[in-house]
Amino acid sequence: MVPKIQILVLQRGWVVVGEVTKEGSEVVVSKSSVIRRWGTTKGLGEIAAGGPTADTVLDPAGTVRVHELAVVMTIDCDAEKWQGHVCTQ
């Protein structure tokens, strides 16, 4: 399966972005970053479509693994707009 770049809203308020795949009941986010500050005026959809803004703060997180039931919502991102911003650890 080819990973796609997505923003995931997780339980307890965590928001991560990266290359998402699924392994059994686990959601794996590779090359991930925690989105500490959205830096938007129109919510997460704004950075999903347009990439991070000058005010977006991304904290590199490597590979994040969560149980599928911990995912509240996913947003598909424009991969081209996120090129160079997805963590390359």
C-alpha cells in the first residue's frame, strides 16, 4: 500500500501529520510531526489543502503508531504542498 499524507486528529487532543498506512488494527504514521500550532484562520482543512503556513509549528515525531480506535478524524493532504515539510527522519 502506498502511504498518503494525512492529518490525524487523535484522542486526547494530539494532531499529527505524515505518511499514513495501516498494519492490522494499528495506524502507522511515518515521517510524522506533531502539529503543535496550526497557524491557520480556517482550521486544519486550510493546511491540509495548502500546506503549513508561516505560523504553523511542526515538531518532528519520527514514526507514530496508534490503535485505529484512537483516531478521531483524518484529513487527506495535498502531498505536493507538504513536500519538504513532512519529517524526513
